[in-house]
Amino acid sequence: MSSQQYASDGAPKPRIRDIVVRSAGAALVALEKLAGGFGTAVLALAVLLLVTVTAVASLVGVGLLMAPSALRALHAVAERERDRLTRWGPELIGPGPAPTQLRPALADPTTRRELGWLATHGTLGLLLGLLGVLLPLVAVRDTAFPLLYPFAPENANSTSIGIGVAHTWLDALAVVPLGLAWIAIIVGLGPGMARLQARPGRRLLSAGPDADLSLRVAELTATRAAALDAHATELRRIERSLHDGTQNRIVNVTVLLGAARRMVARDPAGADELLERAQSAAEGALAELRSVSRSILPPVLDDRGLEGALAGLAADCPVPCRVDVETPARCAASVEATAYFIVAEALTNIAKHSHAQHATVTVRSHDGRLHLQIKDDGRGGADETGGSGLTGMRRRIAAHDGNLTLTSPPGGPTTLEVDLPCGS
């Protein structure tokens, strides 16, 4: 199934534009990842030097006193990298408290894995992070050089790589293709560089095979608790909707019918008016009941599938929204319902808080997983603790053993990525 439309006017946009936008967005995210990795790589290099000095000093005994501090620094920077990688993908769970005394640390497989990561990230990771910081700077510098040319010192290099001197405007314009080449390198190689930088951390900083089972049990326990919390929250919401809405309307119908029955003999006109009011109240109760039932499992999912259901949400959204769905097969009903409610909550947040001009909902399914991306060009700064519904989303997703990643820097854009198992 495939859909690509603007809910505001229904006109499809060229496919090539979508490819360019996605590539540019992926490159920007990759640069942000590389820059974040550069920060932890600098710390890793400093700790690597500390560990090396400690190891050398241990030969004469002095390093034995330095070992606990070096080990604490190692574990701290490794935990910081776990947190960074978790923000950009699946949660990376550490093995728990690691030893800070030399003898237990030498026998601890986690410490050895962290040392392997430290050596890799403090060297290769640092180089990749440095490229992620420098490439955008040289790309902007060379692309904008014709604008900077009038202010450049005489005989200054015209390119960022130190080749050439601009004597005329044509010389300055000749630098622009180099800037475009840097941009092409960023777009083409940036995501791969970010994955290469993150790979040692995901491989070495996760728990070892001996801890997999206990961690999986702990993870399933937490997931079960989240599912129960989400279920209880949903039951409370339904009960509140029925009690405050439908029940009050039905009580009102009962009161009006009783009053009409008592008035029918002595005041037929008044009784008829009460019956009309009772009918209106009954219709309102029925509408309220339908609304509650739709909030449990929207019938539109059965009628039109996830693609049609999301298109309906986009059509009702005050912010112009484009929907792009490619799901070769249907997912489990509970998974599609979760995806529907996540998109509904996200679009509500965008309409209320983001001040966005456009939003995009992208859905893909492959390898037994359903991937959602909701993106807007608003002001950003979304905060999970600010009561924006993100906590409820995370609980819904955790109930399916899925993942949620939010990227919302101040000034925007905001990107919400959700990964769910398709189920059976």
C-alpha cells in the first residue's frame, strides 16, 4: 500500500523532492550524531590517556593508587556514551555496577569490553566526530566564499583546503563547486560515518552474552509494568468518559422522560417539549458512546486500514500534513491501533504547541517492524516532562516492546520516531 498526499489540497508532490528532503534530513541528523559523538570521543581520548598513564605507572606501584579513579572515569564515559546512543536508537542497557578496584576489574568482561570501546572511540570515533564538525564549516565557507570575497585579506587562500588565491570575482565563484562537493560528501557519507562511529559502542557497551538473560527478564518485567500502567490509564480514561459524559446524558434522558410522563395528561404541549429534549439528550448520549468506542479501537482501521485511517487524521489536522505509507502487509490490530493513536496524539501536539506550517507522517514496514516518523517544521523544544502526552505515548509503545525517539532542538524541527513489532 502506498499513499503520498497533502491533506490541505490533495495535490501530490514530486517523488524526487521527497528523496532530496529525506536525504538532507538524514544528513543533518547524521551531523548531529557525529557532533555528539565527538564530545564523548574527546572524553574517551582523555580517559584513554589516563588509563595508559595508570597502566605504565602501575609497573612501579604508583599506578595502583590511580587505578580506582581511572576505572571510575572509564565507567562514567562509557555510561555517557550509552545514554547518547539510546537517544538515537534502541535502548542500550549496561550490565549494572562495574568494579572500580583493579583486581576485580581485570577479571570483569564488561571492563575489558569498555576498554576496547575506549581505544576505538578515542581514535576512530574522534576522527569521525571531527569530520562531522569540520565538514559543515568548510562546506558553508566555500559555498559562501563569493559573499566573503570582498572582506578577505589580500593573497588569502580562496579554498578551505589551502589551494588557490582569488584575484577576481570569477576566481571567487570558482570556489562554489568545491563547497557543493563538500555538501555532496556530507549527504552521501554522513549517515554511514555516523553508523560507523556508533557501531563499536553498540557492540561493546551492551551487556555481554552472560548477562543477556537476566537483562531480558528485567526488560520484560519493566515492559509488563508499563503495559499494565497503560492499560489501567486507558481503563480510567474510558470510565471517566462514560461517567462524566454518557452516564450524565442518560440520567438526563430518564429525568426528562419521567417529567414528560407526569405532564402528558395535564399539559400535552409541555410533555411534547420534554420528549424532544429527551430525544436530543439520547442522541447526545449515543454520540458520546460512539466516540468512546472509537477511542478504544477505531472502526476506520478495519474499514480502510492504517493508510486510510492516518489520511483521515491528516485531513482533520489544522496544520497541513502529508502522509506517506508503505506497508506491504497488515500488522496486528493492536499494533495498528497503537500507531493510529500515536499519530493522533502527535498531530494534536503539533496543532496545539508547535506553531508549525507543515507536518509529515511517514510509515514503513520491513523485517517484521513498523517504523513511524512524525516530523514538523515548528519551533521545537518538545519536553517529555511538560505534559505534552509523550509519557502516555511511551507507555503505549513500551507495552508492545517498541522504541520511541524524540529529536526536538529549540527552533525545530521536531522529529518523533517510533519502532514497533508488527505482531502476528
